[in-house]
Amino acid sequence: MKGSIRLGIALALFAVGACASLAVVYAITEERIAAQDQMALEASLQDLFPQGELFEDISASIASTNPGVTIQSAFLAKQGEASLGLAVKAAGPSYGGQAVLLVGVGLNRSIAGVRILELNDTAGLGANAKNPGYYVDKVNKVTFPGQFTGKFITDPFVVKSDVVAITASTITSTALTTIVKAAADSGALWLENSTLASPADVSSATSYSGSAASESAPETTGGN
Amino acid sequence: MKSLWKTFKQGIIYENPLLMLMIGLCSALAVTSNVANGLGMGLAMTFVLLFSEIVISLFRKVIPNSVRIPIFIIIIAAFTTMVDLVMKAYFPDLSKSMGVFIPLIVVNCIIMGRVEAFASKQKVMPAIFDSLGMGLGYTWVMIAISAVRELLGNGSLAGIPLMPASYKPILFFILPPGGFLVFGLFISFNIWLKGKMDKTAKERA
């Protein structure tokens, strides 16, 4: 009995020492890690909306339209008083684990751009999605995420029909397309519910909402 | 001094953790698809190994024998978490590309093996030299394997394209099977080298 108490005390002392030293390192690096994450995010937001001056966090009020895809955060890009569009950070499963994309949605319900933030698929195959030198359209030098730019969210988003797949990586292509579609739909839905539609857009936006509801339902189930 | 030097040398060729002891292979195979990762992993390992061996060697007399393994794990885990935090703060790109393999240093057999077999029985100075030798032995193999794999499988070294544009990368080398092949070739090279060194040592004697 006495022996095991002594062992317990020895173990506890080492644990306390380890905790204390970890706390010190954590306190030193915490701020910097948060700043790094913030900087990386801001750089990609700025990249999607080069004219954006302010990015308002709207993560709390946005919901995913696809249960397989989670919306991690979302930002409203603003230039002065005018809104430019939404940037939606969405995560979903791909071939090699979780993939995280940043999808820009313009006020006209088209995709302003897609950036791949995290992807762990096979090097040389699925990982070509984030290779800036891999083109799905070699003539016009369009990358896999680049091909989404300008697409309207009412488009079908079907791999091998209106989305060009990465060679020998259908799983990655389909997975990423599903995430882009879900992020764009969620962003569009948020725009629908907000009062932000640009004046010229208002009439078309209301007429659009009906068709979006009927259209997005079969596609979310089909996408999975 | 001479025996310290000998301890240091052991880890580089004769008792190289990857090529002779053949421990800690899984993370070694997984991260060696490019040179930056190989170097980063090697340095991270060396750091954790060095400080774990120092601390455990310092406290070897007060660590009760029956709970030594949990205590080793606590110490190793603390240093690994420190490396992870520091990397996230100062080398975010490297930390991203190595992903889960930094936290996994905690259960790397090399550290556990050296701490159990060496540091827990030796004074601080030999422990320092042992960890540096083992760390350097690990790091050079990581860099060499990742250089071969990156050059053949991606046509570049440390991200700088070296092969002519007409070179079509042999994907095989980036993928796990290529890793095993290169690894096997390094093991046979090391055994050949050791045989040769044994011979010259005998001739000299």
C-alpha cells in the first residue's frame, strides 16, 4: 500500500512538471498560432475578393444545405458599404480524409472562385486538384478549382458532364465538386434570407428562390 | 571523450535506427515524399529525442522502476506537444504538410527504445551524445530517402524543379510502394557499407 502511494506521487509529480512546462510553451505560442491562422484565412479571402476591404464574419447565421458537408465559417466581403459576395469555408470527406475549401459566391449567384485550403489525397493523382500547374483545360490553362469560377449555382455540377474530372481521380473530383456545390447552395440560401441582394438583382433573386428549392433537394441526395 | 564520440558514431551507421535497428519505420515511410518534410521530421525527432534523453537521464535515479514507462510517455509527450506548438506558430506550412505525424512522434519506437535502452541507465553526457547520434542517423536517412523519392517521383528537390520539362515524373516513387523499394535499397546499401567498414577495421587491427 505504502509503495503504491509512493509510485502514484512520483507519477503525479512528473505529470505536474510536464503540465507546467507545456503551459509555458502554450502561452508563448498561442497568440502566434491564432495570428497565423487568421493571416492564412485573410490572405485567401483577399485572393477571392481582391477588392474586398472588410470581411464580416457571418458564420453564426449560415447553415449547410448538405448534411455531408460542414460549413466551418463564412464571411461577407464588403467594399465600403457595398457587399461583394460571400466566402464560405466548407469541409467534407474526400479520398484521403477531410478536404477544406473556400468558395466565393457572388451576389449574382455565380461562383467567384474556389480555393483549396486542405486536401490530403494521393500525391500525383487527387492532389493535382491543388497543383497550380495541373490544367483540366490545357489550352486555356484552367485548373481544377479554376473551372468553377463563373459557374452559376443553378448549373448541374456533375463531374464528367459540366465539371471536368482530374485524370484517374474521379473520387476526388466528385468529392470536391460536392463540397463546392453545397457551399455555393448554402451561401445562396443565406443571400436569399438576407436583405443584401444588389438592387438590380432583387427581382431575379426572388424568382430564383422557387427554382432553387425544387432543384437543390434531389441534388443533395444524389451528391451523396 | 573517446567513448562519447563512439556513442555518437554508433547511431549514424552501425546502429542506425532506421537502417539497422529498423524501428520507427511507419512515419519515416509516410513523410519522405519530399525533402522539406524529411528534414523537418528529422529535426523534430532529434529535438524530442535529445530533450527526452536529457530529462530521463537526469531523473533516472528518482524514477521508480515499476512506473517508468508511463513517466517516459509523459515526458516524451510533453516535448512532442512543444514541438507541435512551435511548428504551428513558426512554420505553419511545414506543420500542415506533416499533419498527424508530428503528434505521432510520441509513440515512435526510436524514442521509446533509446530512452528505455540507453538514457534510463546512463549519465547525462553519454545520453546527449547518443540522442544526437541517433537523431543525426535518423535525419540523414530521412533526407536521403526523400531526395531520391522527390527527384524521381516529382522531378524536383526541396520544391525546386530540377529535371528537364520533358521528364515525366515516375509517380510510383511518391506512392507507398516506391517508398518501400527505396527504403529496401538503403538498407542493403547500409549493410554493404557496414561490411566494408568492418573489413577495414579488422585490417587495421
